[in-house]
Amino acid sequence: MTDFFLKRLSFNIVANDFTVAGKSSSAIKNFLKSMGLEASVVRRIAIISYEAEINIVIHSYGGKLHCDLYEDKITIISEDTGPGIANIDLALTEGYSTAPESVRELGFGAGMGLPNMKNYSDDFEIKSSSEGTFIKISVFV
Ligand SMILES: Nc1ncnc2c1ncn2[C@@H]1O[C@H](COP(=O)(O)OP(=O)(O)O)[C@@H](O)[C@H]1O
Ligand SMILES: [Mg+2]
């Protein structure tokens, strides 16, 4: 029963809505904290889910963020509709960002989101096409 599924939390993420950006990842963080998970695991998931959420807001047409709790891991799934990532290797490069100036003025667009998501994960999977982007990240508890 190593990957026994316990619970899913799901959130709709609206593109370009900076008034609520970060709320879903914050709810995930608070829930995991209330479950009594180890602080380092909560912190890693908080960073991963925040960066995934902000990327949907900034770079996609909208999508969903899921947090799946298993007996032995927490999985974050980010799925959105277009425009997708043309070059995933480039997108994973530290400092690479296509965020427009208007978004940089709000303090986003450092190009560290995807590299950090990968660094803080135990398992990292990304698929993208012009239809959208799918990211699945696991942290073992
Ligand atoms: N969900 C997404 N949909 C489309 N493009 C994305 C998505 N997430 C990331 N990207 C692309 O990958 C680049 C790098 O992402 P990231 O490292 O989070 O940096 P930043 O968000 O600061 O630009 C983005 O600038 C964007 O071009
Ligand atoms: Mg980002």
C-alpha cells in the first residue's frame, strides 16, 4: 500500500487575476500544516504549488491545481490550457522568463519558478503542447 490515495484538493486558477493569485497554494499549505505534516515537506509543497499557480495565472489561459495526498507522498498537479511551453529545457533554465514588463512590475517573472519546482521535488514530470501544459510533482513524506 505504498501509494495509497487519501484525498484530493482541487482549485480553479484564473488567468491574469492577480487579486487572488497565491490563494490556492496558500490553502494547500494551510491544509497540509493542519494535517501535521513535517515542516520541510509543507515548505517544499508550498513553494512548488505557489510557483505552479502563478505560472498558470501569468502564462496560461487558465487551469487547475490539484494537491493529492497519498500515504507516502504529496503530489501537485498543474494543468492548464495553452499556449504551452515551446522549449521545456529553456523554460527550466534559471533566469529564463517570457513574462511581459507589466507582470515584472508586479514582482513576478524572475525565471526561477520552474527550476525551483524541479529542485524542491522528488519526482518531476512535465508535458506541454500548444494545447496546454501538464506538470506532476511529488514530494515524499
Ligand atoms: N503554465 C505555463 N504555460 C505556458 N508557459 C509557461 C508555463 N509555465 C512556465 N512557462 C514558460 O516557462 C518560462 C519559465 O517559467 P518560470 O521559471 O516559472 O519563470 P517566470 O514565471 O518567472 O517567467 C516562463 O517565462 C514561460 O515562458
Ligand atoms: Mg513562474
